Amino acid sequence: MEEDLRFPFDRDGFRHVLVRRVGDICLVERMNLRVRPPSVHWEVVLLQHQPAQTLPSGKRYPARESYPSTEQWGEAGWTYTDPARADARMAELAEAFRDTATQASPLRVGHEGGPSGSPAPLADPSGKHVSSLTP
């Protein structure tokens, strides 16, 4: 079973707080903890699914959800300084995949501490990956 990405979490001087989740699409408030007062921006991300793996050191990781990598930004993650624009992007992506996700499995709506239900697929009816959409 895949481990859900848990919110909130801190990484690289930023706190990530889940605002809303629909399927694998998340609206995240990201606060810069290195400045006072902390600055805030928002990210819309498409969660990635990582298989279980064992590193050469022997450390094991279970199958899990993860944030998009830096290389995936612009295809699976977007940054906004205006919360209304972030919310609009979240709504756009959720609507674009609502029909497909509903047919394959119920949309899951997450809460802090982890979502419930099955992951929603990230392909539109034509088979294109969600990254084919432009912000």
C-alpha cells in the first residue's frame, strides 16, 4: 500500500500546509520560515507516485506519494503569489480531470494528516498526461 504525503511538513526552510486536495491535485500554502515576518506563496502540485525502493546503503522506502521534483516544475507544479490565481489553477485542473477520475475511481478529498480513498488517475480522456495543460 502506498504511503500518503503527510501535511504539514517543513523542507528547505519552508513550511508546506495543505489547503485543499482533489485526487492527486493539491493546493499548498508555502511559507518561507527564513524571513520575518514569514512570506507566503501558494503552489498547485500534481502528486507523484514513487515505487518502493531500497538504496545501496540498505535504507528502504515504501511506495509513496511525493512532491514534484524541481525538474517537473511547470509540468506538475506551479507557484503563485496571488492566492486567487492559485485557486483558479487548482479548480481548472480539478475540473479537467473530474470526469476521468470519477469514472476510474472516486475523487479523494484530503485533510491534514493524510487523504483517504484511491488515487485519481492523471490523464484526460485522450490519454494525454496532465502536464500537457499550460498554466
